[in-house]
Amino acid sequence: MISESLKHDVAWAGAISILEVFVNLIREEEQPDAFREIYDRVKASLEAFEIQSNRLERRMKPGVN
């Protein structure tokens, strides 16, 4: 299980990195909203990955199906 603080840190860093790609294409007042949207999507992706990873791990254990 990934800790909430680790998910937050990774989502935060990912959102900053992604926003840097197109920050010059959006107005300054739109940047905080864009950051929040990107952050939410990155965090949701991490959570979805964790769910799938946990399911796969359970399926791979002998005698547990």
C-alpha cells in the first residue's frame, strides 16, 4: 500500500512537471486551476495503479484465486 503522503508528493511533482510543458500556453490566472486538475488526475492514476497492482499481487499468490 502506497502511503497517502507519498501519493501526494508524487502527484505534486508530476503536476508541476506536466504544467511546465504548457505553462506558456495558458493565462497566468488559469495556471492554479490547471495545476489542480493535473494533480487530481495524476493522483487518481496512482490510486488506480495501486488497486490493479494489489489485485495482481493477490492473484499471483499460490492457492488464492
